[in-house]
Amino acid sequence: MATPILQIDTLTKSFGDLLLFQESSFGIAEGEKVGLIARNGAGKTTLLNILSGKEPYDDGRVVFRNNTRVAYLEQSPLFDPDLTVLEACFSSDSEVVKLIARYEEVIASGDQSKLDEVLVQMDLHNAWDYEQRVKQVLTRLNITDFQQKMGELSGGQAKRVALANVLISEPNLLIMDEPTNHLDLEMVEWLEGQLARSPVALLMVTHDRYFLDRVCTRILEIDDQQIYGYKGNYSYYLEKREERVTTQQAEVDRAKNLMRKELEWMRRQPQARGTKSKSRVDAFYTLEEKAREKTAEQSVRFAAKGAYIGKKIFGAKNVSKRYDDIRITDSFNYTFTRYEKMGIVGNNGTGKSTFVKMLLGEVEPDSGYFEIGETVNFGYYSQDGIAFNEQIKVLDAVQNIAEVIDLGDGHRLTASQFLQHFLFPPEKQHDYVYKLSGGEKRRLYLCTVLIKNPNFLVLDEPTNDLDILTLNVLEEYLAGFKGCLIVISHDRYFMDKVVDHLLVFHGDAKIQNFPGNYSLYRAWKAEEEKRELAEAKIAEAKATRVGRDTGEVSKTDDSASRGRRKKEEEKKLTFKERQEYESLEVEIEQMEAEKEAISEQLSSGTLPTEELMSQSERLSALMEQIDEKTMRWLELSERA
């Protein structure tokens, strides 16, 4: 078996009385893609910091294979604010950057003997086009002003610069803490493809479950101070984790039954016991410890009643907004209906957050207005978060807003019970806010929004910094939420579970209303892109044919191209092929017309669910037929 690129043996780490993990061992093989999962505060970021050398550990061993190059994407990277974006990329400690600096030193010194050696290394590491590759990745992440100072960037932009840095640093092992935060959906899908294809070993923390499923080949989970490994992707992990929890629960139940019998025996025994009795007493305390182990997680399914909401929710009336040359909306109209659950998606900078801030009255439109129903009570979760009083207790932070939340049917939850549903156990509720991790503070912020019992929730990037278990709790809550919902999120899995249609912000005030979740939208968009590509090929083939017929052939055609064309011209269409060719043109036009009609119906938002599914299936089949017939038409057109 090959030596692991990283081996961890009996690793232990604690903060004061808080034990994060104890005597845990695992390894990472070359090229392996590993996802790390745990609830907030369990030690995910601490483990990554240990492996990157930024934090010490209490006991155990962390061993890297010789010459292993590690790149670490931190959750909140820091840069010298006076550096430009490009300078920040060239200030990293990657091997290529060091090599370029070495090359520049040797050039300045004029030492020919050293220059020959450095030139070989520059070739070996493809360092000559490093700056160009840096700019390409930055541009893909929507960082286009390479001379902008790092201090002028937002936290999300700085995170994307850091992401570009680690991607181009050519490590053997890439360690990433929430790499999808601050990326729009297209960036997430691009990064997903990059990492899945890369030969680099990967250890990452992410809440994006589709990302985990499509990239990772193994999952590590920190649970109850232990690290468990699962060979497979996220879907496999879910199956095997359920088996593990069920087995552990059965063991705890057996231990409890045995302990009851042993407790009776203990009570019957006199104070003085022999050796045989003493060993049984020791076994009793071992059994007691087993019986007190954490059992399977409680069910988190619950839903607040929500304040009454009338039929009139809100209407956007000719709303227009722009910032300088950037148009957000242009005479936008929309009527939001009762119990609607809408997702808002689009690239960064297209105006998603501005749109909801206009709805909430935090930003004024240039023209037009939002008409809000009298019974609407907004609950707003901003991606910027709030500044808590760090010196109060977790429970007080929620009780200061509401003591109870009404679940309906005469049932209520106290603030403490509500916090427990969102994974704050009683002992955690009496901690001071300053002791919470970043993810726990985001979860507390979410609780302060929900306990107000709003009937219209507006959630702007709610999944950032939340662990997967919290996301499951939130998804269950929203599934039963008896009110209206708008969600802005780059988390595709989350969007698929909680929204029933989308507003897609394409930029330049182009807003598309799509009746379906994100996966349906991506499937539709992929078919549209295939159709556009096929149409472009048809147009190109027609233009080539016209050029041949009129003698307008490019002077730059080489002799090989002319030779190929001559051979093709010699293979003229047969009579049957000519008939097929002409009929295909008619069929494709008819099918395109039908496709356009179905697309308009699907985009109207008026179709009932059954017809929506039926027409979606017909559209998919139609796309395939158009592709097949178009390819055949192209084949025949080359000889027509």
C-alpha cells in the first residue's frame, strides 16, 4: 500500500474543559477527496488549523509524506490591505511563487551557472505563464481589477482571491474551509468540476451537500469526540451513518437494561466485598458509562404557527433601480401570492440582495414601488449578520426577544426549548455569546429571527457558516412554515428542498420567473445551451453552403481544407438523401416552434403541477429529437 500523503495518529485536542476529539486516527491518500462533517463547535476548523500548522494539538502525531506541498484556504483569510490583488497572489508561499522570485534574483545577479538550473525548474513547473493563469482564475471568480487594493475588497471578494491563490499554487494536498461561501452558483459549479477532475488530494469542510456528493470519495465525521470514516460520497455517508447510529443506540439500550439488573445487585451487596465482587463493581461502572452515552439525535420536525397572513402579500409595481451603469430592475412587476416559497438566484453583482432590501424598505427604488399587505410581518436574516452583546448568555439573547413561540393547536415552546430544537443544549444556552464559534453565532442569529414568529421570511444566504445538521433542522422548519418565504442562496441542495419556483437574475435588469426548483432550472438551461449550440452549427453550415454556392470562399483556406471539401463534393447526395435532407429542415422548424411554445408555457407560471411535469418531460424528449435530427441535417448539409 502506498504511503499516505497525510497520516494522523491518536490525535487529541481540547480547549480548557472542552474536549473536541480524543485519540483519533485517519490518513489521506494521494489524490483522495475527503469531506469533513460535524456540527458547529465540534472542532472542524480547529482540525484544519492543526493540519495546516496554525494551531498546536495536545497529543498524537501529524505526519506528512516527504516533499508534500500543502495549500490552505481559511474561512476568513487575511491580506495586507496595501497590496494589489495581483501582488497578493504573488505574495503567497507557493513553490511556483518562490521559484519566480528565485528566477528574478538570479537574473539580477547575472550568475549564469545558477540561471541554467533555475530555467530548468521554471520549465518543469510551467512558471512562465503563471501570471496569465492567475488572471484567468481570478476572472473566473469575478475578480477583474487586478490593481485594486486588497483593503478595498469585501470579505467575499478577498475569500475569492484566496481561493484563486490555492487553486494555482500546485499543492499535493489542498485543505479548504467552506470554499463555496461567497461564490455564486455558476462559480460553485465551476469549482466543483475543477476539484473533481484535479489529481490533488483534498480535505475540505463545506455545508454544500451536492458539492460533497459530486467531489468527495470519502467522508470524515467528528461526532462525540471521535472521528469516524466513511468510504464513499455524501449519499453513502448518510446510509452508513444511520447504520452506525442505530447500532450505537442498540448498544446503549442493552447497557441500560443490564445496568438496571446490576444496580439491583449493587444495592443488595454488603459494604465489605471480596475480589470477585470488586471486579463486578468495576464492570458496573463501565456499564454505567456506556449507558450514559449520547443516544440517537432527537427528531427535529416542528413548525411554528406563524402569525395570520392575509391574501394580499406584496406587489412590485414598475420597480426600477440602478447604480451608475449597473441596472438592477427596469419597470419590474410581480404579484407575490399567499404561502409562496421563492428562491432568488443569479451571479454576484446582479442585484439579488438589493432587490430584497427594496422590498423591506431598506433601499429606495429609483421609480415604482412595493405594495405590502397590512398583515405581512417580515423576518429578515441578512448575510451581514448582527452584532450581539458578547457578554450576555445565549438564552438571554433569545429571551430578550420572546419568551415563547406559538406552534398552534395550543402548543408552545419556551425560548430554551426552541434553542434546543436548533441544537443548543441546556448547558450551551448558559454559555456567554463570546464563547460561541462563528457558525454557532450564525445559528443563534437565525433563532433570534425565527422566534419573532414572522409570517414572511426573507433569508439572504442563510446557509453560510451553518453546519449540515443545522441545515437539516432549518429545512424541516421551513417545510412546515405556514407563511411566505424568499431565499437567496448558492446552496443548491437547500434550494431544491425549500422553494417551489425561482426568480433568476441574469444581470442588466433581466429577471426570469422560472416555475420549478434549482435542479429543474439547471436541466432546462442545459437543454437551452444545447439548442443554441445546435442552432449556431446550423447557421454556420448554411453560411458555408452559401459561400460555396456563390464562390465566396475564404482566401485563408489551406490546401488540405480545399482537398477535403473537394472529396465531400464528389460524394453528392442520393435522391433519397436529398428528400431526407429537405424533410429534415421542415421537421426541425416544426419541432423548434413546438419547443418554443412549451418553453413559454413553462415560464408562464400558470400550469398546474401535473401538466408542468408532463410538459417538462415532453420538452426534454423534444430537445433530444431536435439534437438527433440537427446532427443528421448537418451531416447531409456537408454534401448538399
